Amino acid sequence: MNVSRSLKHLDLSWNLLSGDITQILWSLGPLEYLALDDNKLNGHIPKMMKTFTSSLRYLNLRSNHITGEIPRAMGNLTNLKYLDLSNNNITGSIPMAFGDLINLESLFLFGNQISGQIPETIGNLQNMQSLYLIDNFITGQIPETINRLYNLQILDASYNHLTRLVPGTLNELCNLSFIDLSHNDIGGELTDLIDSSLYCEQRAALYLSISGNNLSGIVPLSMGQLSALQVLDLSSNLLEGNITEAHFSKLINLEHLDVSYNSLNVILPNDWFPPFNAYSIFMSSCQLRTKFPAWIQTQTNLGDLSLSGVGLLGNLPTWFSDFSKGLRSLNLSSNNLNGPLHSVPMIIMDLSNNSFVGPIPMSFTNASSLQVLSLSHNNINGSFPFFFCNLKYLEVLDLSNNNLSGKIPKCYKSFPTSLQSLHLNHNNLSGRFPSFLKHCEQLVTLDLGENNLFDEIPTWVGENLLSLRVFSLKSNLFHGTIPVHIANLTSLQVLDLSSNHLSGSIPSSLRNCRAMVEIQHDTASLLDLVDGGYYGESIVITAKGYDIQYTTILSLVTSIDLSNNNLSGEIPKELTKLHGLHFLNLSNNHLTGAIPENIGSMEQLESLDLSMNNLTGDIPSSISSLNFLSHLNLSHNNLSGRIPTAGGQMSTFNASIYDDNEYLCGTPLPECPGDAAHQSPPHEQEEKNGDRLETVWEITSIVMGFVVGFWSFVGTMIMKQSIRIAFFRFFDKAYDWCYVQLAVVCARLKSKQQSVT
């Protein structure tokens, strides 16, 4: 780019420019302002940047594909006031040479792969106003020298691996209004941060978030002195002790309060009148152990309230129905609340894991903006509400584990087309497969298990619901065959059709379920709702012989359960192409033929149950290569031959997993016929081998002695005539003597016989 050397300002941001950033920065003249952000530039920042040394004041390379380390030469840009390298693939550490950027006011390094510690030289940047280090791999402690950045207003080092904050580090930063150290590994006492922040008479702090760390100890009363504070987030730490009204004494500007997921006791009197009027209050997993707190009704601006698992008792107060009309989200799950339900026109409502009773009120018809409704694990009865057909914004409906009965409505004219997650399991619902689901093409999770639904699985499931990742119909009365179109669900991770009356063969087309072929690495939630809302998806999967509830890692689980049906035919060899499958249960069917020879290629299998079928043939030797296999059941079949034991987990299993397979043999069952199975231990074998060798030597000696003696005698007889004559004379005499003796005996016997007669 041969631009004029008089050009001072160049802005090419927000284009689709590609190419090597190295060459571009080399070719440009002495600019003062350079913006190349939000393009597709790659390469690395050059190690020499003499062209810009004396002139550049603004450099923005954000959101490109820049790699490599930040060069030390960057420290030569001594007039630089604004530097943004965020959202790239920059590695290495923050160079010590950054301490030479004495005029720098704003530094943005977030969204890279920067590691190492924050250099001590950061304290030289006394003009610094904004420091953003978010979402990197920075370790160690925040250096004490940062206390010299008197003009610093924003410090955001969230989502790193910082481990320590030295007490007093932020003491003198009186202009600091935004502090976010959340989601690190910072330990120590909370007082190390809060008390040190009171050094200034007029503290400007408006935002303080230290959530997701390892801070311990009590919440100091001095927190209540931060009168300018608007956002206070202490959630997900190891804090303990009591929180009282004194902790909020001067927080008159507080808008967001989050102390959830600690071990805190919130002790606030019912007649307490808070000095603030907050927009959001989150106290989940703290301990209130009271009736619904009356002071909540003083918060007339409240939009988000979460009191999950705080030990609330009794009914919701009568004033709550009117008060809650202004709420955007409400989470009262996992308490001891009871009584009838109240409907409010909010967006997110979670009242699960309580003891609410009665039917779902018709007033829910007015909740047209409802996106998330979770009423699971209550005592709700009555029929399934038909008005939910009109909830066009509804994304999550969880009515599981209640006492609902009757048929699911068909929804003739209006459909909840935004539905992503539907849980109706463990009720008493009857009738056919809900036909309105044909219109719910965004559906990700469908759990209709443990009801009394009676129908065939419609073929349109595999044609319309292409986003399904969890599909469970277990413990119903479904019949017919498994439709081959179900394999069109390429995102399917959990398929549970167990305990029904399904017949026919297992479709070989299941090999097309790509999410079971590939190993899952994405730990994100199955559902990321609008406006940052999050719904904790939960599924119970029968694996390894018992029920397991999966929540946070559900997105990593892959499972097929077709057990307890009337399926027949052979196990399709195509199933072995599901290399990412963790759990496979085909037990209690009428399957025949052999176990697929290539089953060892399913390397991720943790649980395999083929019991109670009519399988024949050998157990494939490849099964011994399943290194993650911790549960195996092949009992009650007609398998035969030797059990493979070479490597893997096969040698660790109990003999009961092979029960009722008459012709199986080998460890841990009795040895196979013809095995050299009763061989002694090696030292005994060596002794036996020595005994055998000694025996061979003895026999050889005897034979040799006989041969030598025999030929010595015969040879002497042949060579010496006198000896030969003497031998035959001796033989004749011996013969004559024997003859005489025999004749005498015979004569005596004959005379005795005559005398008797």
C-alpha cells in the first residue's frame, strides 16, 4: 500500500479484508491512527515497527486472525494512547516492554490465549484508564504495582487463572469504578479486597464482581459503606457466616445483588426496609428458612428474583400475585412451598421441586410472553392445559414428575412453534403421540417417558424434528417398528425407547446418527436461551445397571436404550460405526445371531448390555479392546466358546455377567476343554521339568546298561568256544534236573490219586 506519507488517519475496519498483517504493518507510513479491526487478517505482528515509533497514537487490530506473540518492539510505540489486540489468537505473555508505553490510556487484550503473569512494569502506565484482560490464561497474582495506576477506572481480568490478590493492592485507586475479577482461582479472605477498597473517602466503585472464585471467610460489614455501588456479585465462592441488614446500610444505589451459591445465612427481619430498590436479587443456596420474605415487596423495580434452595416454607403470600406482575424471571425452585399455583405474565418461571398442589390454573392463558415454565417435581394434578398451544414464545416446558392425567391436546390452529425443550415424563398421560410436535421444528429435547401413551412412533419425527438431541419414550405402550427415518436425526445423542412393545428389527440406518459417530467435546448447555437466560436441562439415563441423572455434562453423553421390547433379528453390524457411543442397552428382546465382530471399534463404550436375548456364537475378541468399558452384561443368551481376556477390562468382570450361557468357558468361568489350564505356577513347572529330565536320564542309563551287558555276554559267547561249550553243558544239566524233578512230582500225584480211588 504505497499511500502518501502525509496520510495520518486510516480506517479500514469492518470489512472482509484478508492477507498478512505483517506485510501491511511494514508497508504503511508514519500514521497516527490505524484501524484494521473486524477483518480477516492473519499472520503475526512484526518484531520491528520503526515506521510507527514516533507517530502512532491509536492502533486497533481487534477481531482478526492474528497469531504469535506480542513483540517487545511494541514497547517502542511510546506515544500510543489506545491499543486493542483483542479477539485474536495471540499467544505468549504480556511483554515487560509494555512498561514503556507511558502514554497508554486504554489496553484491550481480551479473548486471546495470553498466558504467564501480569508484568510488574504495568505499574509504569500511570495514564492508564481502562485495562481489559478478559478470557485469557493469565496466572499468578495481580502485581502490587498496579496500585500506582491512579487514573485507572476499569479493571477487568475476569475468566483467567489468577490465584491471589495481595491485601491493599487496590487501596489507592480512588477512581476505580469497575472491578471484575470473576471466574478466576483467587483465594484468601474476602476482607483482603473489600476492606482495602475503603482507603478513599469517596469511593467511585459502581461495579464489583468477584464471583466464581475461592474466596472464603465472612462478608465484612464494611461492604455496606460502598454507597456508590450499583452491582455487587459475590456468588459462587466459599463465603460463610451471616448477612444482616448492617451489610446493606449505605448501599442506596444498589441495583444488582448476587450472593448465591455460598454458605451464607441471610438474617433479615420481615419489617426490614432496604435502603435500595434493586432490579435483580439472587440469593440461591443461601439459608433464609422463613416464609416468603415480606421485605421483597418493597422492591418495586424488581425484574429478576432467585430464591432457589433457601428453605422457604408455606404458601406464597397473597400480595405476591400483584407484585410479581412486574417480574421478568422468578426462580423459587427446591424449597418447601405448597398450596395452589399462581400465574404471572413473566418470561421465565421456575417453581420446580416444591409441594404445589392442584391443577394448573387457567389464568396461565394470559402469560403470552412466557418462554420458560418449569413446574416439575410437585403434586400438580388434573389434565394437561390446552392453552399452552397459544404460547407462541414458549421455549421450555417442564411438567415432569407430577400427577397429570388425560390426553395431550392436539392444538388445531395455534402451535408453540418456539418450543425447544418438552418434559412430560413421569405422569399419567394417555392417548397418542402428540401431533402438534410436527410443527415444533426447533425441538432439541423431547421426554415423554413413564406415561401411558399408546401409539406407533410417527415417521415424521425423523422428517420434521431434525434438531432433536434427546428423544425419550421409555416406559410407555408404544408398538410397531422403529421407523428408519429416525436416523435422519443427525444431532441425536440420547435415544431411549426402552420398556415398550416395539417389534421388528433394529434399523441399520442408525449408523447415520452423526452425533453418536463423533466424539462429543462441546460442554455447552443443550439450551442457551434468549437474553442470556439458562435452563438446566436434565435427563435420567439407565446405564451401568442403574439410573443416572445427567445435567451439566449432558451435552457430552451419547446413549441408545432399546431394552425391554419385542425386537428381533440380528444386531446390525452398522451399529459398530457409532464410535462416539457411551451407553448401549439392547437387553430383554428376542435378538438372534452373533455379536458383531467389529464391536471393539466402539472405543467410547462405557456400558454394554445384551442380556436376555437369543444371541449365539463366540464373544468377539475385539471386545477386549474396549478400555472404557466398566459395565458389561451378556447373561441369558446362547453364547459359546472362549471368553476373550487379552487386555482391556474383561478380566475384571464378575462371572455373573455370563450366567446362563451353557457353552461359554474360560476366565472367570471354568476352563475350556483341551486347555493347558491346570498348569502349575512357573516355579512348580520348573521343578516338574527338572524331575522329568532326571527320569529321562535314569531310563537312558538302564537301557544303556542293558545293551552293554547283553552284547558283552553275547560277544563273549561268540568269541570264546570253551565258554560257549561250558554254557550249553550247564544248560543241558539244568534242563535234565528240571525234567527229573517234574517227573517225580507227577509220579507222586498219580500214586496218591490211585490210593484215593
